[in-house]
Amino acid sequence: MLQAATAALAAAGYRASGESHHYRVLQSLTLTLGVSTETLRQLDAFRKKRNLTGYERAGTVSDQEAAEIIRVAQTIREQVEQWVKANRPGLM
């Protein structure tokens, strides 16, 4: 999700840097893809869960949560590809 969001942001001519980089990149999906507030909440929850799992508690992501993250990530990737094709075809 993060890489797809970063690609969309770069294709729009921007980049996020510094503190809260991952948060900002995911939030930018509202401007690049028009992602809904609900989807942003879901992405932020995934981001927070990933931080906890990666740095504090291993094994806290269920198989169902992992499957949902993968599903959402695939959807975001497809949306980014469509957006780039429609708005920046020279990049494809």
C-alpha cells in the first residue's frame, strides 16, 4: 500500500519526507485517488498495527487481518495504476 501510495504521490509531482512520512503518504491518497475517509481510517489502522507488530509485539496479526490488508493493498495498487494511466500516461 505504501509503495503504491508513494507512486501516486510522485506521479502527481510530490513527495513526502521527514517525520510521519508513512502517515502522510497514505493520507495523500485522498488527493491523488480520491480515497474515502473510511478507507483512510482502515489504512491508518493497518499502519498502526504494522508498527506495533514490527517493533513491539510479534504475532498479533490474524490470518483474517492479513488477508484483508492484502485485499486492500491490491485494490489500492489497481487504483494507482488506473490513475497513472489516466492522468500521467507517459509514465506507463
